Amino acid sequence: MKKVWITLGLIVTLQPGLATAQSLSAIVPVLKGAYAPASAGCDVAAAAFIYIEDNDIGANKTTGKVKSVKRDGDTYVLDVLWVEAGSADAEGDPDTVRIEVEDARSFSFSNTTSRKTLMKWCS
């Protein structure tokens, strides 16, 4: 995991144009990549990051498989199955994730166990 962050850091540092060339997520209209709480900045521990990918969302060492997405304006409600690394889908925990898009690089994230947090794009 640490190697991934080092690699991402080097790519963003050495090739800033690549970072801005990232495409929008297919889940919600935010850039694909890593996000961190705006109050802590991008230097927070990796466990605080949320990852947005094409069809998946991730937090900590857990992958969220998006089962459905409902849209209401700039708010998206995702039915997610959280699956820890190395586990089978049958061991996953269902959850509801709410994302309120602020702009192309930030959103408010909340789910059944966390308070709403403003997340800012880091990669």
C-alpha cells in the first residue's frame, strides 16, 4: 500500500499534466483517484483516503463494489458491498454511501457508520 502511494506521489509530482488529464468517475462526476478529508489535507494516513474508480469505491483496505446508484441532483446514493482484501463477496458488508458533489474535485462523503466529511481530490 505504501508503495502505491509513493508511486502516485511521484507521478503527480513529476507529471502534473497527467493528474489533470484523469477522466471522470463513472460512479459520480468526480475525478478518479484518491481523496482525503479537506480538514486534514492529503498528508493524512492512507486509511483516511477514499478511492473513486470506474465502477468501484474504496476506503482503507476495503473495496466497495457498487451495486446500484441513485441520483437526486448533485447527490448520489450508492448501494455498496464492502469486501476486505482477500475476502469473498459472501463475507462483504452491505452499506449505503451518500456522496454530495461539491465540484469536480471535492464531495461530501457519508455512510451508515461515518459522519459527513468533505473530501478533496489528492491524486
